[in-house]
Amino acid sequence: MPIDLETFKVAYAKWVEEGLAEFQAGNVLEVVKRYPLIVSEDVPWTAYSGSPSEQTFAIATTGGLYLKDRQPPFDTVSIHGDPSLREIPRTVRPDALGIAHAHYDHSLVEQDINVIFPIQRFLELERENIIGRVADTHYSFSYVNDAVSLVTETVPKLIARVKAAKVDVLFMVPV
């Protein structure tokens, strides 16, 4: 059964209407408990194939990372979340990254960014010839309630960029 975005749009609009005041009052957990989840019985799955030592890897995290000096932080106030994405270069230093995500504890990430964005581990794997190459560009999302914008706008952009970069494996790190 494919995802029915039209049905979701109606349920989502009702959720926003009924929960906005409570969300803005800081009762986020209670509002999120009523979120109209999308349930799909046929999530597409592609089994891994190939040889890692011959492939290019990129990372995508939902940890809300952005480049502090070059990119705006994600919107952490809106009930809709922020469906945009940020590109992170492979050469990024951990201290150049900011976190804009209001829905998880950042304490472990502040100690080691690899918890949600394992770029240093992937670079080690590349140096050890375990993987072929770490892509030049990686990706970050933050929390998103507006699944329609995410699925119809942001994800197609991500897919196009990953394909253009000739990435073989996109390593997803959900937060």
C-alpha cells in the first residue's frame, strides 16, 4: 500500500489546528503523542550489495547539524518542524557544527559528534581501505512534522544530490 499523502494532509492539518496552542505553550510531548503517523505496509527496501572497498559512502543524519558560520540553524520553534536540509563537507571540523534540534538530549553529541554524524569513523574506514571513498558532501535534517513537504520536496532534492555525487551507499543516522 503506497503512502496516501492526501489522507495524511487532512489528518496533519487537524493535528496542527488542535495542537498548536498547546505546542506553543510548551506541551510538546503531549501534542506529539497525538501526531498522525504515516504507516506504510510496503516500505521499499534495497538489500546491500557490492564491495565496500569499491564504493562511495555519504552520511545523512536527522540530528539537526548545520555549519555555524555559513548556514542558518534549523527552525526549532515551529510546530511543523523544518523540512529543509543542510550540506556538510567531509572536511568539517566538529567545532564548526551547530545543533538545531529541540527534541533530544545533546549532551553525548557535544562530547562526540560521531554519535549522530560518524564522519571521523568513515574517514578512518577510508584510510584503512575498508571503504572506497567518503563522499565530499553529507547531509543533515532536523525534526520534521510536515511529512508532506519532506517527502515531496526535500527527499527528492536529497536523492538528486546523492545520485549526482555518484554515492553508492547513503548511511542514515536517525536521531
